Amino acid sequence: MKITMMIFTIVLYMAYIIYLGIKCSGANKNSDDFYLGGRKLGPWVTAMSAEASDMSSWLLMGLPGVALMTAVAENTTGFAEALWTALGLGIGTYLNFLLVARPIRIYSEKTRSTTIPSFLSDRFGDKKGFLTAIAAIVIVVFFVPYTASGFSAIGKLVNSTFGIDYHAAMIVGSIVLVAYTVIGGFLAASVTDLVQSIIMTVALFVIIGFGVEYAGGLGSIRDTILAHDGISSVGQYFNPFGTDGQSYGFLPIVSTLAWGLGYFGMPHILLRFMAIEDEKKLKMSRRIATVWVFISMAVAILIGVIGYNFAVSEGLVGKEGFDPERIVIYIADAIGSLDTFGAVIGGLILAGILASIMSTADSQLLAASSSVSENIIKRFIKKDIKEKSQMWLARLTVAVIAVAAIFLAWDQNSSVFRIVEFAWAGFGAAFGPTVLFALFWRRTNKWGALAGILTGSATVFVWKFLVRPLGGAWDIYELLPAFILGAIAIVAVSLLTPAPEKDVTSTYDKVKSLCRKK
């Protein structure tokens, strides 16, 4: 009965998400509406859909897992890594809204750009489409496995909780996600992301409340922390520079803060800025997003604290098969086994995890499919495609990319969060410097932009697989060196090649003038 109630809660949530997709479908009159929602997003939807699509399962599984993994380590650094990671992401969120949101909204409307590849091509006057093609390929390369990680997370969640076959669970979850995305497009993804962000928030606070009660109160949690070797006080455990047992130095701090650089190059987040109805309301969106991000990540880290106590009291630490990243699932299962009401609450928590996964995967699907249908097929293969056929092509591309992602996610032993970390670095390094220079340096030309994309994305691969394994001073998150080298490549190549054409700089000057107006 209790398992049935948990499943019923999740099914009810999925049914409502599909309903929202159907409701939003009427707004899609053409492919521009399908991929950018007709630029009609309000400030709340812009803020919360951007953050929901950003955080993914990292918020409910990854960040608590990071906090818990450092907690169970013999020479623990306490919660230093989780704290610096959260700080980097929070600062990145604020700066992205502050520096990038309004300029890219105005620029994309001025040039009628509906995707990131088309924006870059239009910004630099790339009439032959080199930038469009390269940017689209890079998006597909990183987004398909990124989406696959989301599908895999759905399968693992349902499999570990209810014992349902991993592949069956993954396919059903993927079908639901693809259904509302194909039906409603960008608007459906954005509206459902708002709903999913609310569910994620409720799940976070429910876990805190029930987790503290289940642990036996704050005193019990404090005692568990103090029982750890090398910890003399609770305050020391939250010291951002580590504990007496293990310090957290300058290099790790810089490396974890670098997560924030990724925001400048995330296509699925940048599209939210391009889609807001009124760029003057982005200030409100910035406040909403920043407050939500800092509060939600603080709560997620506290879940790691509660999870540490839970794992110790339940004898999970050191047990074969124990996965710190699934601590929320363990807590939800424990709550669900209490009584019927607990089963509903447990189902709500699991729905929150599903929401965090799906809110990112739907945006990834749309960004990847727009790169294929709009920036490759329509631009280079079928230029005279009719509007109705273009809509069907958009929907078909979403389905095809989803199938490819399912194929990549078929191995249930694949690492979900390693893929997320790598893809985040890929987008941040490939597009982050390029977008910033496109918006703030007049002299940037198409060759510099192309060099930045290629250098940034290539460095991510080289650093990840060849340099970082050397350890020591080389053990830096690949986003940081790739971002720096990408920026250097943009400046160097732009200065060594001819200046941008007059019509390109003229458009840039007009946009800058509009940006100065309040």
C-alpha cells in the first residue's frame, strides 16, 4: 500500500506535466515559437526555469552527495568543497543575469536570432555559416550525452527505489519527458520548469524537516559530527578552509569556484534570457534567481549534514553499494516506510528528484534539436522548407535525439555526474568566453569567435583526459584552464585577422546604445 501511494504520487506529477505540455501547445504557431516561446516569458518563469534547467539532479543528489562524501572521508575537509562549489555557482548565476541577460536579449531580437549558433553567426556577420555549423556540432556533442545522463538518472532512481527494471523505468520516464517537450516546445519546457522548481524547493525543505525529526533532533546530528576524528567543534566542520584534520587550500578553492564560469556558455540558460517578454524585467528575474539559488544550495548542503547522521545511524557508511549521491533516495525510502502519509511525502521527494532531472533534460533536448533542425538542416540542407514542415522537423529532431540519448544511457553502470561535470565544462569553455567577448568587445571578429569555440572545447578534452590525471598542481577542474585559453585565443586571433565589417560594428553600436538606456 505504501509503495503504491509513492508510485501514485509520482504518476500524478507526470500526468500534470504532460497536461501542461498540451496546454502550451496552442502557442506554437511556427518554429520560432517552438524553440523560443515567442519571446513571451515573464520574469518568474524566466528566473525559475533558468535555474531549474541549470541545477538538474545536481541540487537534490549531486550537491548533498559532495557534502556527504567529504563528511565520511577519513581526513575530512568538512563541507569546504560543497561550500565553495555552491558559492561559485551562486556568484555565476548572479553575474550571468547581471552581465549577459539584457545584452543578449536585445541583440538576439535585433538580429532575429532564435538559437545560440544563429546568434553568434548573426553577431559576427558570418554569411557562410561557419560559426553556425561549428557551434551546432559542439552543442550536439556535449548535449546528447548530457541528456543521456538525465535519462540514466531517471532509470537509476526508479530502479533503486522500487526495484523496477532500469531500462523499463528509463524508457517510460524518457517518453513522458519527450511527450510534453514535443507537444509544447520551449514554452512547455519553461512553464513545466517553473512547476518543477517549486516541487524541487518543497522537496528540499521536506527532507530537512523530516530528516531532522528522523535523526532524533539537532542534538543527535551535532553529536554525530563531533564523533568524527579531527573535528573539535561544529563550526570547524563548516570552516571553508577545511578542518584540523585536512585543510582546503587555494588551488582547490579556485578550481571549485570555477564552476560559476560555466553559466556564461550554457545554451539552455542563455535561451531563457533571449525569450523574456520585456528585457526591463530581467532585473526582477535576477533577484528571484539569485535568492532561490543561494537558499536552495544552502538547504542542499544541510541535507548532506542530515544525510551524514542518517547514514551513520543506519549503518550505511562503509556498507557495500552505499552511494552518497543517493542519500536523498535513502531518506525518502525511510520516510515512505513510516505510514501512508509518509509514503505520500516520500513520493513527493522522489517527484522532486524527477523534477530536477526532467527540468534540465527537456531544455537540453530542445537546444540540441534546434542546433540540428534550425542550424544544420534548415541552414545548409533544406533552405526552402515550409513553415508547417519545419514544425514537424523540429518535433522529429527532438524525438531522434532522445532515442540517441537513450542508446547512450543503456549501460546502467555509467557515471551520471561525471558526464554532467564534463558537459558543463564543455559548454562553459566553448561558449562562455565567446558570448562575453561578443557582447562586450567591439573588435571581436568571426575568426576570433571560431578560435575561441574550438580552443575552449578542445582544451576541455585534453585537460580532462591527459593533463588532470597527472595530479598535484594539474588537478584543476578543466573548465578553468579551457575558459582562459579560449579567451586568449579569441583576443589573439581577432587582432591577427581583419577587423569586423562596418555593418557588424554598426549593429554592435546600436545594441550597446540600447543597453545603456534604462
